[in-house]
Amino acid sequence: MRKTLFILVVFISCRSTGPVDGQKMESKGNVKKQLSRSWSITSMGGRNLESHKFTYKPPELKLDLINEKLSGFGGCNRLSGTITLKDGLVKFGAISSSRMICSDIDIEQQLLEQLSNKSYQYEIRRGHLVLTEASGNEIIMKGN
């Protein structure tokens, strides 16, 4: 009996609270909590953004799946919109932005095109959130 209890305690204490690399998050409520945070975009459509010198700061999204809201910064302007979790996909609604012009506007416009009214599969890969569109296009983000 003691041996069984010991094994059970060890098993429970060693369980991971989050997904491991390459694993989808299972529980819808758990996914909403794990994804609802600020994320810095490191790669978009195969373009590495980590080495780019942004005028202000790199693009960052705050996902709030619990309240179905998205906010953030596109590299030039503030962003806002809606986001939902449905049928195993992260679905973005129309994304709006403020109207400043700066040298990083092309990156921001690409981001808006890739997010607005699009759906993505999601997974955690090497500690990053990877969103993959049906066409294979990926947006990779790291948590802040």
C-alpha cells in the first residue's frame, strides 16, 4: 500500500502543467488560459523579425481568449480586434489599427493581412507559440 501511494504521489508531482514541445493543448479552458498573454512576434511568413531594427518596438500581441479580445502593437501602430477559439483553431476577426506612418509600416501591413479574418492551428514548439494557416503560412511568437 505504501509503495503504491508513493508511486502515485511521485507520478502526480512529476506531471507537466503545460504542453510539451509539439503537443497541442487539450482542454479548451486550459488553452484559453495558456494563450491569454502578451506575445512578441519573432517570425511571420518565413521572415525573421528578431534581427530587424524597429523604429519603436517589435510587434507584440496581447491575446485575451477568455474575453475574445486582441490588442497590441504592429511595429508602428496600436492594434485591436477579436479572437476566438473554435473547432481547435485560433480565429482572428477584423483587426484595426491607428494610422501613423513609419518605416516599419510594411511589416505591420503584412501582419494585418495575415491575421485579419484568418484561422490558425496552434501548438507550442520549442517554447514558442506557432500559428499555422491552412496554406502552411506560419506566425511564430514567444511569450513575454
